[in-house]
Amino acid sequence: MNGQIYTAFHPINASDRFGNPKEDGSFTFCKTRTAPVVIGNNVWIGGGAILLPGITIGDNVVIGAGSVVTKDIPDNTVAYGDPCRVIRENR
């Protein structure tokens, strides 16, 4: 498959990501957050697809190869692209 499922992400704002700098300009740590990736039943995920944190893929879904899934994909659909979007219903 060579797909990637990511559950970790970092805040976009630097101060949220690193906190306040120390006197020497360094930071204590980098804040990482997580969000689940939920994959339904009977799902086909094409090779090289990337699933980003916090998304849900419904039941009976086909995700096309190389897709970048940034938002939820509803049940019984075929979706692909970058960003991934629903193309048609899966009958």
C-alpha cells in the first residue's frame, strides 16, 4: 500500500507550538497534539494515499491511489484527489 496514516499534528501558531522562549532564545519543548483517524468497514485505500489527523472514512468507501484525505468521507462513496473529494456514490 505504501499509504500513510497520520494522527499527530502541531499547532500552526509558533507560540502555541513552542510556548514562550527562554532567556537564551531556546524552547522547552515542541507541543504535539493528536487526533484519531477512523476507517469504516469494507474500505479500500489505494496505494500512496495519505490520511491526515482527525478524519473519518465511512463504510464501503473507495479512496483512490495517491489521494490526500483532509476531510471526512461519507459512507458508500468513491473519493480521490489532492485534496481528496467525493466523486460519486459507490453502488
